[in-house]
Amino acid sequence: MPAAGKVPDTPVEILVDVLTKAMAVASSSVNVPQELKSHLQEALDIACGLDNYLEEMSTPESEPLAELYRETVSHDWDRVHQEGKTMFRLPKECVTGHVEGQTLKMLVHMSQAKRVLEIGMFTGYGALSMAEGLPEDGCLVACELEPYLKDFSRPLFDKSPHGSKISVRTGSAMDTLQELAAAGEQFDMVFIDADKDNYINYYNFILDNNLLRMRGVICVDNTLFKSKVYLNHVTDANGLALRRFNQFVSADPRVEQVILPLRDGLSIIRRVPATSEGVKAQDKITDDVVFRGVKGQPILDRLRLDGKVAYVTGGGQGIGRAFAHALGEAGAKVAVVDLDQDKAEAVAKELLVKGISSMSITADVSKVEDVRRMVEAVVGRWGALHVACNNAGINMNSASEETTLEEWDKTFDVNLRGTFMCCQAAGRVMLKQGYGKIINTASMASLIVPHPQKQLSYNTSKAGVVKLTQTLGTEWIDRGVRVNCISPGIVDTPLIHSESLRPLVQRWLSDIPAGRLAQVTDLQAAVVFLASDTSDYMTGHNLVIEGGQSLW
């Protein structure tokens, strides 16, 4: 409900004001039936309670946002204008509110935006709200006509850990748009809240000059402007401008839109997919699979693993843990398999916290019974197995002349025999399905002899993993199962910093053109690619990721 003395501004506030006046008239008249008074009161209660309830049920704003709001509403904007510091008298009612700010932040999250353009900033509540939804490397460009507002907002932005993502450009918004277009800039989300007469011009310029990325969204504020966009006999210039804008967008074949009755209206607009007949008819388009995408999917969507079931052996730490997170983030259900029960459970819990379906399995991949039980557990839980990530491995360094048969057998039991048994057990399920992706972890040691450490059994076992991968890859591809492997270089894990290996790090670095050790995150995209349908024409391939070390 509007505060006392506040002029009703939104459709709901205006409705409350009208109902309040109607209730006052009804209450003062003895001729109005009590039933009608009761209905009026119920309608007033519903309208009065809506905004407050939305405030209470929305996630609370951050303290930097709360301070920005307080500073905005307490500022004497009339005095600032009288002193000539602003070109226009700026009503404090222009500030974006809590619920709308959280909505914009949510839209940034939902659209996975990294770059946002805001046309019309006022004091920046909306800008900071959206910045809070951006990733660490995200950015928001705000176009603001009034230089005073840039100076007002910057110190408040700087109090937020997200303020550094915001860049404010002052001057004519259209001039800024032209500069951005000339520089080839594009944005995932555009928020328009500026001079209403220019809404159509901003909107057309954004679409005509490809400032909006493919699958980006445009959000437009005030599109229900005080109810004037749909009431008859309206003469208000802003109301008429917004009515024209809404009608223009509604008739535009390039887009789809919906208007949310949030505060004074928020339009969400997206491009119509380029495969639609309306878009294809505009130009001479080669309508083929390259244009449409395989199964109508853009390339990044084809990397998604939604609905897929995966397991990762050695998933309790290091590379395996990174693989489990990557596959889960791409949409797969993930079974984390490890010899160490606590580590497997810990990673499975990490995935669950991120909203990824997961389970933990304790297994020794060198034991055929454990491998069989592992595959049965995955299929029993989720009904299928689409991605088998055979990553478990061990390495025991010793000079060749001192390598014992026990070390040799143990290394081969895990690295090669274990990988074979996992491939075979998973392959039997996948061959029946007619589909599957098997990804084995080999090593750069399959290509070169890493030095100065001595690891005969490890090197030989990993070379065997590559040949195993090649053989299975050729045997099974015509039955829908692809088998590939990843050969990492030296990966920066806690083991590398052990007392015995720490002295070797500088020597390794001198052998790596990239000048650094691999991080487990350097390997994540590879496992998602090999697990996805985008790699369907690859099989028996050894994907080497070693910073160039095997080239020297």
C-alpha cells in the first residue's frame, strides 16, 4: 500500500486509491448494501496486501543495495536541480525497488548473462541488482544522461563487491549505443528504463545493429505505465508513448514478448529463433542443418548432458572430482566411485549442494566383483548408463631395474586391467542400449617418457590404455558406443607438492611450453565434449592436454 502522502504510481497503487475512495463513499451511505461493502473491503484488502506480501516473500536485498536505496530516497533532488547540477528534476520515485531489483537479478541468473546493457540508470539500484547476478567476470554498461548521477552512484557502487562490474557512460544514450555498435559490442541482456518517447528507437537500434546476442533478452520497464497504456481517453504523453511501444513490439515478427504486472510493468522480450519461417522469409537463407543446428540445437546446447547418466572412477579427488563436477554441471546424473568411501561421499554431497543428482559408490576397480557391482548400482538407481569415465589410476615411481613384479602387477591391475574391466562392464550395458560414451584417463606418458622421475610400470600401463581405447573404439562405434581417452600432462594436485616430488616441479616447468602445470579445471571441458553428442564422430582418439610438453 502506498505510504501516506505518496501519489499512487503503479496500477496496483492506483487501484488501491480508487478502491479506498469507493469504500469511503460506500461507508458513508446508508443506501449501499452491506454485501457490496463487504466485497469492496475484500477487494481493497487483496489490492492493499499484494505489494507488501511480494516484498516480504522476496529474497532480502543486500546491504549495499539497501544503502543505495536509502541514499536515493533521502537525497534532495529538487535542490540539486535548482543548483543546476542536473538537467532535469529527478523524482525519487524513479528508483528501482526491492522486488523489481530481485526480479532483474533473477533474470540475469536465468539467462546466464555475462554482459548487460542498461539504458537509463537513475541512481543505479537496478544496475547494482543486476551486477549482483553476474559472474565474477561479468560486466554491466549503464547509459546515463546526467553526469551528476554517475558521481552520485560510484561511491555507493564501490561499497559493493559487485560494483566494479559496472561501467557508467554519460551522455546521449543513442550516441553511446552507436559507439557500442561500432565497436562490435554485444550483450546477453538489455534493460531499458529511459525517456519513453525513444523506447522504440532504442529497441530498433539494438535489434538492427545486433547489440543483442543470439538468445539474449530485452527487459523494458514501465510498460504498464500507471494503467494508461490500456485505459481509454488517455492524453498523457508518456502513457501514449508506451502504448505505441507495446503495440510495436507485439506486432514485430522478430520477437516474442510478455508483460509482467510487476510494479509499473516489466516487458520480457526475446528474439524469435532464427529457424522460424518468419525470419527465414526475410532473406535468402540456406535452410540446412548448419543453419538450423543438429536437431534444432545451437552448438552450446548440444554440449548439454541433460538426462544422461554417468559414473566417474577415482572421483573422490583430483582429476576425477573435477570430471564429476563438470559432467554434473553439464546436466548429467553422476555416480562418484572411489576406493575411499569418505572421499566418494564428500564429492557426492558437493554435487547435491549444487543441485546435481548424485550417488557415491565404494569400489576397487582392480576387482571384477566391485566393477560389476558398480555398474549394477548405477543402472539400478537410474535405469541406464550413458557415460563411463574410467579415471582411477595409481603411480609408483621406481627405476626400471628396481621395479618389482608386485609394483608392476599392482599398477597394471588398476591402470590397465581395471580400465579394461570397467570398459567391458559399461560397454555391455551400452551396446544393449545402442548408445554410450566411454572416456578413459590415459596420460602424456603414453606419448613420451616423462623425466627425471622413473615410472616404467606407469608409462607402460598408460600406453596400454591408449591402445585399449583405440581397439574398443573401432570395434564398438558401429554399434553406437564411442570410446576415447584423455591424456593429461602433469597436473597440479596435492600429490605434486609432496616432499618427494616437490624438487622436480621446476624441472617439469622448464619442459612445458605453457610455463605452468595443468589444473584439473583445464581438463573439464574435454570430458564434457567427449561425453556429449558433439563428439559422435570421434572414437579411439587420444585427446592430449599437456601444455605442449610432449612437443619438446
